[in-house]
Amino acid sequence: MAKQVGILKITGTVCGLTFYKLDGQYYVRQKTSLNRKRVMRDRRFARSRECMSRFGQASQIAGQVYRKLPAREKQPGLFGRMTGRANRMLFAGASPEMVLQELIDAYLPPVAKAERQGCTSKKTSPGFYYGTRETRAPALLLPYPAPGAVSGNFSNFVWARIP
């Protein structure tokens, strides 16, 4: 990277040279030949397109869970951590349904079914749903860890209805 010197400092692209500011310093470099059309069509970028697709899917899954969090639990960086975790799981071969369930288990607090139905009795049913009174997750048919399954092991799942 060449540094700009002199009184006049510019940013932008002129005659194949790109002028920019980084951390208070002004630099110049050659204009790149890379553009969106090339990335989306060139076979050399096939792996990059796969990664972009997987990351987009991870972001959508993390968004489903993040939107259901109570406002007091949302914090800076949480969505990014959730997306990263989902991306790693998808990369490892987990199905989107398993990733969604894992994020639900990790980030949404389980609440007794009786509380969901407004029951004030101390005796609660053994079933749980995810979310709070303000944010309820819809009923889904998802893979659920079998009794005795090790966390993070995606081979020991059974299908369970989350009301």
C-alpha cells in the first residue's frame, strides 16, 4: 500500500487507482478486477458461493431465535455469536432443523407448559415450551435430544413436538 503525500488528500477511484482512508492515514492502490458478476459466475469462486449460502442460512436460523428473545436479553454481539454457532454447526453437517433446535435450547429459557396456559398451580406438567409470555415460539416438529444424548452429538435425536 502506497501512502498519499502532499497537501491534497483524496478518496475514490481515478484512472485505475483507488484512493482511500484507513485509520486516519490516506493510501492508494490499484483498482481491483474483482466484481459481483465475476464472483457469482466464475467457477473459481464456487467455494465462496457455497460459504455465502451457508452463512445466509445460518443468519436466517439465528434470526428466528433472536427475535423470540425478550428485549432484556438482547445484547450487542449476541446475534453474531448465534450466527457463528449456527454456521459452524451447518458446516459440520447438521441439518437446519437440528441447528434451530440447538439454538433454541442454548438461548431461549424453557418455561413450564402450565405457566404458558396461565395456571397458577404449583403442580406443573412435565412438558416445556420455549420463550416467555411475551414471545412464544410456534408449535414445531423438531429433532429433540434423546434421553442420555451428549450435547453437540447430532446422531442421537428423536422427533418431538414442541407445543
